[in-house]
Amino acid sequence: MLRKTYQVQVSRDDEWWMIAIPELDGLTQARRYCDIDHMARSYIAVTLDVDKASFDIDIAVDCVGQVSGIATIVDDIARHRTQAAQLTQQATIESRELAKQLSASDVTVRDIGSIMGISYQRAQQLIAA
């Protein structure tokens, strides 16, 4: 059975996070951002008389003060982090291959490090991997 997901829209009002649950025409609040999930779940569970764990929530913060488009920016950051991790992994693979090729060509570990702009210790690790 597919679990129900409730959209939760969050905004900042002075010192409070205002939590809107449009599907239920509901509004509650939390003092800290980390409490939003709990407060939204509690509101939904009490309103519908269901268990807090029986549904999912999707929290969206789009505007806080003068900062808008937060959800899009957060998505972009996550995408960039994923891309960076993939590039780092590819660079490691290529570094390992080059270090091994240079080592097989009788280039010293210190020279491999200098050529690649890494320490000789790191060059040794790449060769040994």
C-alpha cells in the first residue's frame, strides 16, 4: 500500500517557524527548525487520528526573510555535491592508473608525486591500491 505524503510549507515569523499543512488547512509552529518534522507529524496525527509513523511528510522552505528560492538552492547544492563526489571518484581512478603506469615505467615514487602534484606518500598509496 502506498503511504500518504503530506506537503508541509514552512516560513519564518519572528522567532517561530510557521508550519502550514495546506491539505488539512492546518497551521502549527515550532521554535527550532529541527522540531518541524515532529510538530507537523503531531498535528497531522491528531487531526486525522492516525499514527505519526503511518505517513510521510515533505517539508519545503522557500522563503525566509529576504532569502527566497531556498528549496531550489538546496536542490542545486545537493546536485553539486553529488557531481563533486563523482568527479573526485573519477580523479582518484585516473590518479591511480597514472601512478601505476609511471611506476611500471621505472619512475621513482618521489618523482611520481612531483609529476602529479601530490606527496610521495600519496603516490605510494595510489601505486599500492
